[in-house]
Amino acid sequence: MKSKLVILLALPLLLSACGETWGERAVTGGGIGAGTGLAIGAIAGWPLLAPALAGAAVGAGIGAATTPKQ
């Protein structure tokens, strides 16, 4: 049950980043990823720092990689 909840929380947040430039999308994606990692860590009962940092890194990478071409 926990894994389904984690997936439901993580997917929409991983796929969204705001901004039009590479930097804006990296920053907003990192913030969204950090929040998602924090939520997943709290639900799973893990220490909170590592999931938040991992989420920030993944979110920033996804945000930067999905910058629309102009």
C-alpha cells in the first residue's frame, strides 16, 4: 500500500517544472523534487535529508532536460 501511495505522490511532481529557461526549470524542478523526496522519506519512515537531496538532484535534472526548444 505504501508503494502505491509513494508512486501516486511522486509521478505528478516529477513531471512538472515551471519556467521557460533552462535555469528556471532546473530550480523549480529541484524544489519540486526536494519536496517529493521529503514526502516519500516521511511516508517510508526514512531519515529525511537523503531523500530530499536525491529528489532535488533528480528534479533539477529532469527540469533542465525538459526545457522547451525555442
